[in-house]
Amino acid sequence: MSTLYIIATPIGNASDITERAVRTLSSVSAILAEDTRVTHKLLSLLGIRKGLIAWHEHSDARAWERIRVLLAGGSDLCYVTDAGTPGVSDPGGRLIELVRKELPDVHIVPIPGPSALAAAISVAGIPLSEFLFLGFLPHKKGRQTALHEIAQSARPVILFESVHRIRKLLAELAESKMRVVVCRELTKKFETVYRGTAAEVLEALTAMETKGEFVVIAHRYDRT
């Protein structure tokens, strides 16, 4: 039966791609991609020419049927997201759920590698043997409930945030008197890690242009 490889791709620095990932990308029949434009750029850097099939949060039954037919016919495929390890705040989980339900004989193989979550944890400098991961917070409905959960959590809470809402998030965390570790542009040219109270980091970010994606680790003042 066919194999579906779940491949981690760089979160910024293209040199972080693993040799195993390159070999697998080169060997499969086609590549399923969250954004074919982003994946096309990566493949060009790697010198790989391969057919791309879009699989994202808006993919419908027709898109799944195309994938199902390929896997059922014995084709080996792989799935990559825009950056990092699939399955974290992306459509990878839905794809695997469909494969397990309709094609239980297909092998699903992880090809591990870069992860924004793991990279942020590695440089946080606070105890993280336990943590709560919430991904991207809701923009409106459910946001206040999530913020209350963060403020009351006995464990550090890890979040993803975009440039458009990072200041809003830090202002909300400042109201609950949280401390934070904010990782900006991990593995990229302007990689920066901020530490301090949410209010202090908010002030530091306000004084400069903020670009890119952020990983935020929020914890209470009583943690060291």
C-alpha cells in the first residue's frame, strides 16, 4: 500500500531542512502543500521539481477525492505546511483523519524537523516540563475565556501570534500581570527573543517595527 509522509520544513532558515526530508520530497509522486506558492519557493531552492497539490483549511471534498484516488492507487505522497512541523495550527490533522478513516492501510510516516514551538521552548529559560499550548487565540468569540484561562494557569502557556495582533495580545496579558518570553522571527535574520513583563515587552515592541510571526510563552509572576 502507499505511504503518506508528513514532512517538517524550515520555519525561516532554509538550511534547517533535513537530509531525510530532501530525499523524501524528491522521491514521492506528488507533494500536498498548505500553500503551493510557498512550497514552490522551497523546492526551487532545493532543486526539486515535483507536482504540487493544494491541501489547506478551505479544501473541499473534490480536493480530498483527488488525494484519495492517488493514495488508493499506490502513489506515495507527502504533506508539508508553509513552515514547521505539520499538525500544529494547520490542516494536517484533518488530512490524517481522512486518511485513517477512508484508507486505513495507508502508512503514515513522520519526517521530523524544524518546529517553532520546540525552538521557542529551547531558548525560553523557564521550566517547561509541563505547558499548555493554545495556538492562535480566537479573534473575538471565546477570546476573553481563553485569556482568563491563561491568567489562571499554573503552567506556562504557549501561543502563536501574528504581527497584526501581537501588541493587542501583550496589552491583554499585561492586564493580568503576566511575564512573557516572546520569540520573533525564529531562525531568520532578525531573530529576537524578548523577556520580561508583558508590559515591558509591549513597550520594547512599540519602539520598533514589528514584522514576522511570534511565539509567546506567558507565565505568572510567581514562576522563575
